[in-house]
Amino acid sequence: MADPGIIVFLQCDIAMQRCSGYLCDKSLRERAGAFADLAPEPAIRSIAMTCGGCCGLATHRKLLDLIKLAKKDGVEKNAIRVHLASCVALDNFHGPQCPHLAYIRNLIHRLGLETADGTYISAKSQRLRNEGVYEK
């Protein structure tokens, strides 16, 4: 896929009770972490949303709404990439990988959207993954 026009940060509803999502957005702006593969330009619009809570079913409704609204603005769904935030896709200080990850990923793929794992990649969390403290 070419660089997307819209990146969605799909974040854990529980983790977001204490996390602003600042580092996810910063990683996108700096093209770091899971966004290192993106070209520095053009600007990419970002939208942060939560899964809606366990089991993540609200993800489908939220993304369907996004697809409809984006299409009205001339953005087709093939220009939308959903990044399963590090708090969802990776074992880290927020907690273990989401137990509903496969279900959520399936909901997203059924809508015809591309997914990617991770957003901000903490150096400390990566070190702990490499040391076997966190799962890879």
C-alpha cells in the first residue's frame, strides 16, 4: 500500500484511561516506531479511537462510520490504515497483548481496511521484550 491518507490509532479502552495517546501521535509525526516506513511527506491525517472496551465490537461501528464520512470527503477506504496501537498489539507496561486481538483484527479486515501492529515503540519495552520479560 502507498502511504495512507488517514491513519487510525486503535487504542485499548482500558489503557486510554491513563494514556493521552501523545506518544502514538508523536511517533507518526516523527516517522518513528511502527511509522518508520512512511515517507516524510505528504502530511497524513491521524485519528485516535479506542476499541470501545472488551471485546472490541465497537471497533466495527466506529470504523464503519469513519469509512462513510471519509468517503464524503473523497477519501476511499484503501487510503485508510488502522494501526493497532502498541497497547493493543504488543506486550508492554500497559499490560499484555489484547486477548481479543484476533477478533478485532478480523472485524477490521471484514471492512476491507489494512492493519499494522504498533504505534510508539518504547525503547525500554523493546529491551524487556528482547530480555524475555515481555512477550515478542
